[in-house]
Amino acid sequence: MLTRESLAEPEVYYPLVVEVCDVCFLAQVDEHKKAEDIFSAEYTYFSSFSSSWLAHCKRFAGEAIERFGLGPRSKVIEVASNDGYLLQYFKEAGVQVLGVEPTANTAAVAQAKGIPTIVDFFGERFARERLAAEGGRADLVCGNNVFAHVPDINDFTAGLKAALAPGGIVSLEFPHLLKLIEESQFDTIYHEHFSYLSLATTRSIFEAQGLKVFDVQRLPTHGGSLRVLGAHADDGTRPVSAAVEALLLEEREAGLAGREVYERFQARIEAIRADFLGFLLEQRRAGKTVAGYGAAAKGNTLLNYCGVKGNALIRFVADLSPHKQGKFLPGSHIPVLAPEAIDERKPDFIVIFPWNLRNEVIEQLGHAREWGARFVVAVPELAVI
């Protein structure tokens, strides 16, 4: 995010290229933008600003407490705990909690809620040294949408192993590579997401660090995610479920263990760009106004790949988070305003950049239909709603 003052300064651009390993088929981007710079003190993503995401997390906490028998003597550690959006529900149920979060401003919000949070990056050394000083290992280690965010995924997984008590559970959620490819979700590729994960690759990463995947659940979040449940490799109380083998077979049949499925992906991305740019230019010629909703990272990938610059095609983007309002999107320099700007300016079209929250956004802005506004998504294909 840019400030008004920084608009006059030179702007740095970074290559964004996905590479796929021919051996393990981990899809990854290079660490052109260092994690220490991305997850800085001024990190602008606060998880609690999505009501549907909070509802998802509350359900998970309740299910985990019941399934794994968590109680007052249990301990839950969340890695990348952000503003306490998940741990607050475990805390309300009387379970001991500890957050680990590298961004100081989101951690401060969690601490204000009474959720103990360590401001640091998670890895093997941290888990062995720092967690031992903070009270030991956990019965449940959670990581929602963090596994894809770490540049050294092997060190991170070794940290999960070190942080996990005997008989404990690891629960990781992350977007599923198969859904990304099937639904052309290329805008979920950005520098903050270093890895793009299949179940097969995740299982290999776990096994290399002495963990096993014993169950997997498919989730609708973020366009299609997996919840992978793991345990110590020698934990005989956690047999591998049929769901794991079924999904591994589905991934193989879809071609994730071969080159062709990845090489075909580029042409579909180019088609999305052509359709979206065509729509924006058509509305400009027709004298219609287009605004955006949701200053999401995925929107920045889409806008910059399409070469959108300035606010001639998209006048502004509205966002609920005050941490983003008054700033400008990187590359495109489109201003970010409060949601009230939509009511004041009454655009003809509203592009929903976080398309995974499409239903939530349409419900919030349903009154825009009163002046004839229509909603638009660009991924997986252009749709005017």
C-alpha cells in the first residue's frame, strides 16, 4: 500500500514467476521480496474484518475442542495468529492459548484482547528455544493460511514438529493447488504466497520432518482450501483416513504430478486479462463508472498483470479496513476509500476483487442495486452479476 507522499517516489517492481519442481511438484515463487519486508510493522491485513471468515474460525474451534477433547489443561498455539481472530474462540472456551505473529501491529490488537502473543517469525529454532521458555509444547498447533507464506517451508515444518506435544495435532489450512488450476485463480499468486500446495507435496514435506498426514478436509474458503491434519509419524493412535488416499488419487488423475497441466495454465490467464481489460474499456467508452470493492492482494495481482494504471478505468476501491483507507494500491495507484464512497459516488459497476467473499460483499452492498449498480468478478472468468 502506498501513501499519498510515496506516489511521487520511484516504485520498485518485482518479478512474479511460478516455478514447479520436476521431482516433488512443489510450486513456488522466488523470494524476490523478503518475508521480513512483507510482514512488517505496517502489515495491513487484519483477519477480523471478514465476518464469514470469523464464522468459519468459530466453527473450527468448536469442532476441534470436541474432536480432540481439548479443555482447561490443553494448550493451543497458532502460528501467524494475526489479530487473535481464531484464538479468541479457544480462549472463550477456557483453553490455554498462545499466538505467534511476526507483524507487530496485528499482534498488538490480539494482545489487547487478552491473547498472549509472541511477535516473531516461526521456525525450528524458535520452537525449540522460545516456546520452551514460554511454557512448552502444544496439544494443537494451528496454522491458517500461513504454510504457503513461509520462504523456508522445511524449517517451518520442523518447527511444527518441535512445537507439538506427544499425541498432539497439527492443523494447517491453505488454498489447494488443484482448485487454483481448475478455476484459473492466478490472482492468488503473489509475493506473500511463496508456495502453492497439493496434498501430495504437503505429505512429502511432513514426512521429511517426522510428521504424518492422517486426515484432510476440503473447505470452501479462499476459493477452495484444504485443512490438513497431522501428527507425529510414530503416533499409532492416528490412522490415515480414506479421505487422504482419495484426494491423493484425485490429484494424480488431474495431472499434478506432470508438467502439462502447469504449462497449459498460462493461456487461461491471458484470456482472463483480455476479457477484464475489454470490459473496463467498454464501460469507459460507454461513459459508465467502475469502482472496486476490497483492497485485497489478489486484486493487485490482477490489476498489475492487466496493466491498469491510475483511476481512469477504475475510479476507486472501497475497503472496510481503516488500515487501508486513505492509501493507494501498489502499481495501479488506485485510491482506497471507505465503503461510504460507494453510496456517495454511485458507480455503475462494482468489481469485487476478493471474489472468495463474493456473497458476503453482495449482501453488504445489496442496496447499490437501487441505483442500478451491478457487481463484477474477473476470476475464474468475467461475470457481471
